Amino acid sequence: MSKPAVVIRLDQDRQVYPPGGALAGSFRLRGVRAREVKAVETSVLWYTEGKGEEDMAVHAFWRACAESGDWAAPNRANPFQTTLPQTPLSYDGAILKVRWCVRVRALLHGGREVVGQRGFQLGSLPALEPTPP
Amino acid sequence: MPRGLRIYEKKRGHRRTGPSKLGAAGEAAFFAVLLAAGAGVLAGLLYGLVLPEWRANHEFVEHTCVVLDKRVAERENHDDRLYRPEIKIRYTVDGRSLTAWTYDVATTGNAANSYSAEREGAAAVLDRFTRGEQYRCWYDPTRPERVVLVRGYRWWVWTILALPMLFMLIGAAGLVCRLVRWHITAERRATIARRAAGRQLLQGNGRAAPDYPTVPEVSSITDSPGTKLRYRLPIGPSPGWALFGALLACVGWNGTVGVFLVKAVNGHLAGEPDWAMTCFLVPFVLAGVFLIAVLARRLLLTAGVGPTQVELSDHPLHPGSRYEVFISQSGRMPPDALELQLRCEEQATYREGTNTRTETREVYTQRLYCGNGRKGRRSIPFQARCELTMPAGAMHSFKSEHNSVTWRLVVQGRVAGWPDYRRDYPVIVCPADPTDGHE
């Protein structure tokens, strides 16, 4: 069996999504048997990178539990869809960066987990040119 | 990739490179020990202090006795001498005559806390009892030789209980927190926390958050109307608070140093100089002089340069839009030069060891106005208007727990012979709205 991994696909296969627009896609688990999976969590979230401590906030969250029958099969495409917020926009600053991603975390029996994420950009800020003094 | 248990991993501040199951287990063990220790101490205190008092009040049998003798008992405790009242009584239980030295339940149990340092208090207790007189007493039905002459509760016993309960509370809270972290992923925790905070940014699976999450509220800026334009901007850090802070630091430091300085000077005047102390005080006195200079500078700025008013034609600001700005500078000393800038700063807070540091980086500056402030008479405030064009690529104002992007209008003034001054006026920038014309 191949190495466990999460494969995330975004429907429009774009890198940039407009604020307030729709984000849809699906994910599959590769190299994982159905009976190994306890739960799968899918999040659309933003997080910060840079000099400061990492901040993170989840915009949309889905949890599918095998026990409650929410979870079907790892190798089948599991869809997700949400409407993106207006902010925070993706940002690439000097000491602060704001990143958006879809993160899928499969919790397996025995405390193991398989994590995969697919980044995307919310909005498109052009480079800011400081006015010369 | 599947993640197993890692023994070592890199860490800076709260940031880890992966799941820290070993660390979480260690933290959980620490809090479990704290909980167990608190529970153990609490159980010991309940058994040793509270339970005997409760039994004396609820289970002891009321009876009568005759006082045979009385004394103040003494006990050595390191270098101190401790005292307690003891009264010898005789009473009869089931036809059996019993005698005992007693007073309260602590005395009966010969507890260390039955003694106190006040001999007069112990003697005053004895004065209430007369030899040969009959009094009420209460004896333990399971052990009749245990008898007391007074009942009740000691208030300080209950205050002692607070300490182990605090340990238990911290231990239980920490343990629950760690166990939750152990079983719940960071994303799910963030979701639960947001729901609990009632911010309603996340209203269920897949639903979008309303308005502009992470953009600070604008109401604090738009609640003050301007005289020339729509809004008068509130000043950032108030000069009055800066002056108060400098005053507190100056008085506190120099007051403390002054006590030792007076002592040193008196020694010199009396012909018995303490040179070691004098030399030791020199850097502290210099620091005090520096603080006085800082205070004087703040005082000059606050008293000499009057208030600066900045008004804006609209708020919040949107990238690519144009706005009008009105600036007014009053005061006895109009500035020689006055400059108004639009600035954007990134701020990041992080931990280094046990210290929390904040780094600020200015990422954008636009000069809006630069000119001579001495345009009118001293009695008339200096006034000017200028235009502000928000850059099209401007990041909106952003605030999260450790990071922020802030926009502000900055007024910098120069008055001949006076220290330069700077005043900040925070503004909020929202993302560009293609349906809204903000010109």
C-alpha cells in the first residue's frame, strides 16, 4: 500500500479566490484503509506566518466520524463547500504574512493522524509601493 | 504523513514544528500531581481540623461536670513560648467517674494549633471557670474520655482550606485543558473557542463569517463629528497619559533614591562620610536626573504645544479612494514646521524564552502635508487642508492575538527651542468595495 496522504482538489483549480466568493472542492485519502479512520476533520482557515507567534482562525469546519456513520470511504471524493469571508485578505508583508488554506486531518486509530493542506489566496493585493519622502 | 510520538522537537514561543504528545503528557502529569497533592492536603486538613470540630458540634453528648482545677499550659516552640488554657473536670458517664484536662476539641486532641503566643488570652479563659462549680460539657459517645467545655468553629480553619483548594483548582483546570488538547485538534479547538466566545463568526459547517473578521471596530473613531469635515479623529496614545507615566516614574524613582541620598548627605555633614554608599548612589542619582529631564520635556510639550485636531471626510478608509483631511494646531507656540503623514505598520508579538517582545515594522509612508505652521497670529490656530489618496494595494487593518497591521495619520511638529513632538491618529482601512464609491 502507498504512503498515507491526503489529496485535496479545488473545483476551479485556481490560486486566487475573491472575498465573499465560493470555495468548493473535494479530498481523498490515499494509502489509508476505511477501517483505520476514526474521524476526518476538514477546515478552511487562515493562519499567520512571520516574526510573531502564529495566530490561526477557522472559517469553516466539518467533522465526519466513522462511529456515527458520517465517514464513507477514504478513496472516494469527499466534497466540501463554503462561502469565503471578506477578510482577512492574503497578505505578504515584511514581518507578517496571512495565509489561507484548506486543511484535512484524518484521525486514525492508535493516535496516528494524516494531515494534508492546500493553500490558496483570498483576494489579490498588489505590491504596496511606499511613497518616497 | 502519519505522525508518531516525537521525543524532541524545535520550538520558539508557542510555536512547535509538530504535535507534542510527550510534552502534553508531561504537562498533564504535572497538573495531575498538583491536583493529587491539593486533594491530599485538603483531605488531611479536613480530617485533622474540620472533622473533630464538626463531631464536637454535632455528635458529642451534652452533660455536666465539676471543675476541679485549672492552669495555663506552656510549650516551647523554637525560641517562642506558647500557651493554652487547661481545665481539669470530673464527670460521670454510665456510672463511671471520669476526670480530664480539657477546654476545646483542639486541646482534647492535644493539637499543636491549640496553643497560642498570648498568655493573657489563656488566663482570661481560665477566669471564666471557678473551681468546685458545675458547668456544661460535651463528651464523645464513642470515647467518653474525650470531653470539651466549649464548642464552635475556628474561622481560620476555613481560610487554610482555600490553599489546597486553589492547588486542586489549578491542577484540575490544567488537566482538563491538557486532556482536551490531547483529544481535540487545533482546528476543532479554534472552532469551539470561537463559538464559545459568541462571536458568531462561524455559524455552522461551511457558513461564512459576516462583515470583516479581523478588522478592528470603527465605532470608536466615528463617534466624534468634526467641525470642518465629517469625523474628528481621536488621538492614539494621549499626551496626558504619557505625562502622568513620566511623573509617576520620576516621583517613584527619585523618592526612593532621595531617602538614601539624604542619609548619605547627612553622613557627610556630620563628618562621618560613607563613601561606599555615596559611590553606589551616583548612577541611581544620574538616572533620577534623566527622569526629571524626561518629565520636563513631556511637561513642555503638553503645556506649550496645544491640542492638534485632525478631521477626515469619511471613515473607514478604502484602498484606491480619495479623502479630504483637515488639520488644526492651536496653542501658544505655533509650530515652525508641521508634517502630516499616512503610515502603515506591521506589529508582531513573540516570545523569546520567558520574555514577550513586540517588533514593529513600518511598511508604508505617504507624506500628505508639509509646511510652515506659523501662518497666522498666535491667537488663531494654524489650519490646513490636504488630500489623502489611499494606495490601491493597501492591506486592510488587521488585528489578531499576536499580529496586527495598523494604519495611522501622524502629525509631526517642530517648534524652535522646543522638543519636536509627534501625535498619532489611528484610522481603520477596510478592503476595497467595488460597489461603493468612496471619493
